[in-house]
Amino acid sequence: IESRHRLRGGWQMAPYACQRRTPLLHSNQPLTEALETLAEEAGFSGSEGRSLAFTRAASVLKALPGRLSTLEELGPLPGIGEHSRRVIQDVLEDGVCAEVERVKLSERYQTMKLFTKIFGVGVRTASRWYQEGLRTLVDLQERGTKLTRQQQAGLRHYDDLNTPVERGEAESISRAVQGAVQRCLPGTSVTLAGGFRRGKPHGHDVDLLLTHPEAGREAGLLSRVVSWLDSQDLILYQHSQENSYALQEGPEPPGGRDVMDRFERCFSIFRLEVQGGPGAARGWKAVRVDLVVAPISQFPFALLGWTGSRHFERELRRFASHERKMVLNSHALYDSRRVWQLWAYVGTWG
Ligand code: ATP
Ligand code: MN
Ligand code: MN
């Protein structure tokens, strides 16, 4: 898209994050950290709109070609609201923003962070626990808080799961899964997606995408792979979801729930043998692994959708919808107008 915004000093900025080069290492780290803390805090309070506004502002700063030294350099750049500008100004002038520091020290923020880092605990659960007066992981155990099987596993492996996964560990898990799929269905490919595919040196989990070049062969693969891995004592926890795409009566309406896809998948915790690092004494470490199975015809969309980042995906879908009148998700890209026509047509005799 051509409509780039010109910044003072000759900098240019495309309006959608998915059109901008956003390097992993950039020159405005203190600013983006401050904004992302506020984005996180807004998410904890259920203010999705406010959270998105801070995330957008941070995303713009990540794409700047150099270090920002004054607010004026940004000019009237859209995508950075009043509140974000104040935060940026504070950090530029004082090195810190009082509001951000207050948030970081607040009991609510710290507790929400602690609880949402448990595998299987989202903002709603964490918030309920906070309201009930729970503050620590020990509180959860001592007060007999009712936990799902997933949360119990999350709590049991809390420290391991909050230790970053190194690229080498991700590759090692990828090879283990590769070995398993070759036994279950030769020819199946295993692709490392998520943050590692974006070049991040470490991540919070390992995202692996499975597909087979012959359509339909992938059916039933996941449960066999997981059983085999389990029989090798490689799995500490897992829960699987069936493919629900075929069960859908039609495509999601544009702007509908576009976050969760419908692939068959397995959310798991692997037992990874390690020599060094935090698990060295025991000889193993717990690692979160997402396994996703895509039919070959949907694989390109699945790969794109599972590479992230979350913000990049959101922006890509917004671009498709607003600039191209198309719907993009992890299954397909299609012209939304034609689908609506088709639906109208089906409606006449249905
Ligand atoms: P990290 O290094 O912290 O793991 P990441 O970018 O890999 O960072 P993930 O949460 O693993 O983050 O997600 C990777 C991508 O997979 C996301 O950008 C998202 O688009 C997609 N994704 C994750 N969970 C789901 C889900 N339940 N349904 C659909 N897509 C998902
Ligand atoms: Mn990931
Ligand atoms: Mn993941």
C-alpha cells in the first residue's frame, strides 16, 4: 500500500504493522517496554481496546529506523495516541514513566503476572483468584483452590515453563517429533513455527506444524504420534482437540472470532533431556509444545497463522479485511463479498 506516513526527518511509516519491517532488535527498547507493560496491564483489566492501542504504539516504535530522541520527531504519526505520547515523553525526559513504574509495583499487576504465567490460567481465572484474595502460588495450594488438570501440570512445572526455551532445545524437540511421525506416517513434515521461525533466539514454547503431502493422510495422525511419544516417556502432560473445521456450517463471518483456528492440535508439556541449565541436576526440563496438524491444502495459511507474532497476524487480517475486502485466517484467504453472495443464495432455498 502506497499511503505511507512521512515522519519528520524524512522517516516513513506504513499504516499496518504487517507492511513494516520490524526487527527483533531495535533502538527504542525502553520506550516499547514501557508501552508493552501498559498494554499488558490493560489486558489484565479486561480493557482490550486500550491494550491494543498501547501494543500498536509499541509496534510503530519498533519499526522506526533509529532511536527517537524527541517526541517532535514522531510528528503527527497516526497509531500513537495521546496516552502513549505522554508515556513516550516521560521516558524520553526522565528515563522512566511514573505511571509504568506504579503499575509494575502494584500488587494487582504482580499477582496477575504470577498467575497468568501458569499454563492453563488466563486473565479471567487470575482475576477471580486475585479478587478472592489469593496472592501467591503457595496460596493456591494451601487454600485448596480448584484447579483443572492443565493448571495442576502448569503449577507443577511452573519454574521450568517460565524458563525460556533455547533454539537448540526447540530443534531437539522438533527432531523427536520428526522421529515419531516417521514411524507413524512416513513422509509427514514437521515445521518449526512461532517465534523461532521469526528468528527469535528463545521462546516460551515450541510450535510445530505437521502436514502430509497426500491430502487426507494426516487424519488420525496426531493421536498416534502423541501415543508413541508418550510411550517413550517424552510427554508430561497433553490434551488434544479434534479438527472442528469440517463441522463448521460455513466460514466465519468477517471480523468474527479469528484468533482460534480449527485444526487438530495438542497442547502439551514435553520432558526434554538436558545436560546444562536449570534442569541439569535432574537431567530433564519441562517444555511447552504445541502440535498442530494441517491438511496440505491449508498448510500455507496454517504456517502463516502460526508464525506470529500475534500483533502481526492481527494486522495482516485487518489489512486483508479493510484494504482488500478479503478474509484471512489460518485455513484460507477468500473474498468476503463472494462468500456473502453465496450465503444469500443458499438462504433462498435453505
Ligand atoms: P513465544 O516465543 O513466546 O512462544 P510466539 O510468537 O511463538 O512467542 P505463541 O503463543 O506460541 O507465541 O503463538 C505463535 C502463533 O501461533 C501466534 O502468533 C498465533 O497467531 C498462533 N496461535 C497461538 N495459539 C493459537 C491458537 N490457540 N489458535 C490459533 N492460533 C494460535
Ligand atoms: Mn511459541
Ligand atoms: Mn504456542
